[in-house]
Amino acid sequence: MKQYISDYIWELLSKEYNILDININLETPPKKNMWDFAFGCFLLAKDLKKSPQNIAEDIKNLIENDANKPSQIEKLEVAGPYLNIFLGSGSFAESFWNYIQQENLYKNIAGNKGETIYIDYIGANVGKPLHIWHMCTPSQGQVFANLFNKLGYNTISDSHIGDWGIIFGKLIVAYEEYGDADKLHENAVEHLFELYVKISSDTEKDDSLEGEFRSAFKKLSEGDSEMKDIWAQFTRYSIEVMNIQLSRIFVKPDYNIGESFYEWLGLAKMEDYPDLKYSMKDIVQELIQKNIATQNEDGSVGVVFPDEMKIPSCILAKRDGTHGYLASDLASIRYRMQNWSPRKILYFVDARQQLHLRQTFEIAKMAWWYNDNTEITHAYNGFISLKDGAMSTRKGKIIKLEALLDEAEKRASDIIQEKRDDISGEELQKLSKIIWIWAIKYGYLKKSRETDVIFDWDEFMSFEWNSGPYIQYAYVRAQKILKKSATNLSFDILDYNT
């Protein structure tokens, strides 16, 4: 609706004043019982050489005398430099109905078939539980995967699981010292997290452990069979636990291709995806040959960007020959382009990785692994936290996603019982699940992606106005009204199963 009114005003003014560069920014009211939209006329004052209030009066007259005025606009009022727009009570329903009746609603689907979109999201790490932050990128990435599939694209979603890095040296040392095979099989994530917290605490008392971590990781990097076996158990069991938890919020990646895959060490593939042609080592050597990267005197390899780019230099390989996240992300771009030639690659990764991914994209483009025919975008998100502040994985202070979802289900059940004491048993359990899932998902997704979010139970579980439970309630009421009125509405042109 907002876009429809904006487009109408732009077309009207561009014809009347012959100005194409008009920014139609419709503002919404602070309270819902006021006007619906307001158009500030400040920006037109300079071009039209009139006061904003006079311009608002002129536009009001233009719209009221326009034969093509949208039927949804019920009333217009000038308030200082603003033109306030009031919509009719049935305007949103009318616009929605007109929209879904379009026979060409999905007219571009056929043209999208054959084009691939690759979505990199979730960003879970082996040995670390999913936490409140994993409401963010998994939910956003899955929404876009579903939408692109709906529009006819071949969409590939990849958790790009963090199963590599010095943390594995840390986990291996901790497991050899304190590990329990039965606990690992029962719940790998919980057990590895316990070990991670304990060994982190030990390290604060004995910094010589850092050398043991580096030694264990180096052995893994060199393909030591014992280390590879421990790695495989950690990774396989962690992926199983992750997917069980994500399924509760309807998130399911097509692949879980870990960072380790790009090392090309003969590590076991967890799923059926194409084999690797170029490892991280190959990638680094190619960048050196193309004079994009430079090998330093200590054996490390880095990239220094041209001054005009204003991007800090970065390291691809450390002096001991091990690689970091930059090398694995570059290898993943090369791998994705070679196997799927995607039209777009979307990274749903939090805001802290903006510099890292900018460095990654620029290096890949300089190497010509992708060109202007492929769009690579970092769709970053802000942070989410509870009211009592930030989290620390190292110290074990996190809000686990599993606990958060359990609490949501309990709160939904309590609310239902407060409102309807006649609902119990399986029916209560079923309704609680329906309400809490969409309360959590909608409560987060309605926010601006780039802003930080404070998780507030009272807001997310509210049954008032713009909330998941209220929308569900409104839907049920609408269905009852249609049933009683015997009105037959056909939505056959829409396929809700994809």
C-alpha cells in the first residue's frame, strides 16, 4: 500500500512539475489512530520556490481533482509543511484483493528458471550451542531461500558451518584430557561446549596450553589420521544436533559444507556435494602468481589493497602454513562459481563481518573468479540480546536457542490457559506450538534487518496490534466471518505449498 501511494504521488508530481528527481518518503504516524501516511514537502521547496505549506496545499488540490486518484485515499489534510493522507477503512483489504487477482502475479517465474541463487547463512560452529543470535541469520536466510524458490530460481542454501580453525586444536586437547565418548554421542554440542568452557578457564591459569592447541591443530591440518577421526566425530554429531534444533523454527539448509572442506585434507564429506578442485593452498598460490597476494619474509601470505580502495591489508596464510577464515571464504566463492555459476550469492552474516567480507569480495573480483554477471551481497544483520546485556561464549554466558524456544512454548501455553481454561492436553500443546513459533519468528523478522534488537518477551508474545499472535488471531476471526457469511473466496492462483 505504501509503495502504491508513493508511486502514485511521484507520477502525479513528475507530470505536473516536470521534476523526475523527487524522493517520495511517506512517513507513518507514531500512533495508529492518527493519519496513515504523511508526505513532507521540504525537498520540493527549493525547486518550486514556494513554502512547503503552500506546496502541500497545491498537492492536496492536485490529488483531489485527479480523475485517477486511488480509491483508497479517503481524506487529505495539510498540517504545516506536511500533507497528511487518510485511507479508507477497507483500503488495505481492497489493495490486497486487487493484488492477488492479478493473473500475471508470478509472470517472471518462467524467466528465472535455470538461474541459481546461493545463500550462505546460519554460521553455526562445531562445539558451540545455537544461541539467541541464531534467531537472526537462519531466519532471514530461510525467508529469502523460500522466496527465491517461489519465484522459480534454483536456490541453494548452505550453513557454511564453522568446523575449522585453532578452536579444533583447543577442543581436541580438551577432549583428550576430559572427554567422555558416551556424552559426545549423546549430545556432542553440549559436551564440547562444556569442554570448551573448562579448557578456556584452564588457559587463563596456564598459558602454555596455547602451544598444545596450535600443535594439535597443525597435526589436523597436516592430515594426522587420529586427529581426523576426532574431527569427524565432533563435526558429524554437531551437525545432527544443529539441524534438530533449527527444524523447530523451520530452518533447513540444503548443505552443511564446512570450512574444513576447502583445506582438501581428505576429510570425510558429511553430505553429497561436488568434490573440490582448488584448495585453500591452491587459492593462495594463484593469488601470489597473479600478484594480488605477497609472501612475506616470515612465510606468511597477505594482501595489500591499493590506497584508493581504503581497505586495510589482510593475511591469507599464517607463517606456519595454516589458513584462516579469509582463505576458506575465497575458496568457497571459487567452488560455488565453478559448480553452480550462481546469479547471486547472498551472505547472511552479522554486521561484525563487514570488513572481512568486503576484503573477500574484492580479492575474488581482482582474481576474476566472478564478474559483473554475478552479484555478491553481504546482507548483514544487527545484534540481538536480552535486556540484561551481551553474551560471552568463552565464559559460558549465553542464551541458548533451545532454552529460548522452550520458554516461548511455555509462555504461549500460559497465555492460552489464561484466556481459555477449556483448552488442555494435546489441543493446548498444538496451539502453543503454533503460537510460539510465529511469535518468535515474526517478532524478529518485522524489525529492520540492520538494527540491533533487544529481545523483550512482553513485545514478542503480545496479543496486541503488530505481533505474530495478533495476526494469527485476526486470521482466525476472518476465517470465521467468511464461513458464517458463506462467501467463497478463491485463492487458486496462489500455491502456498512452496
